[in-house]
Amino acid sequence: MSEIKIYRIIGNYIKNHKKYLFRKEVRALKEEDALEKVLCKITSIGIFRRQITIQEIKEISLEESQDYLIRELSQ
């Protein structure tokens, strides 16, 4: 059985000629699943996937997580 991991995804997107930086932490089984979750969240606000640039995808430990909800779910 696979273990659920925590991923931090950092990137940016362009909306209305402005560049926005984002950092999302998600729980997923694989890196590809984590990326898909983040892309779905960001595109839900009206951004196209082609406007999103991913800078870093990193697996992090529970102690490194800054998201309270993820910390509670992972305990």
C-alpha cells in the first residue's frame, strides 16, 4: 500500500498583465497527482494552464509543512 506524501509546488501565473507568485502544499501519492491538484485549483479562478509556470515541485516532511490543515490531516 502506498504512503501519502506532502508536496510543495511553487510557481507563477499571469493575470491581467500582472505576474502572481504562488506556493501550494498538497497531499498526494505521486508528484504528478500533486501537480494536477494544484493546476485544478489555480485554473478554477479563470487562468489557463498555458499561463501557469511551475518553478519547483518538492516533497517535504510533515515538520516543514506550513499549512495547518495538512498538518492536522497527516497526523
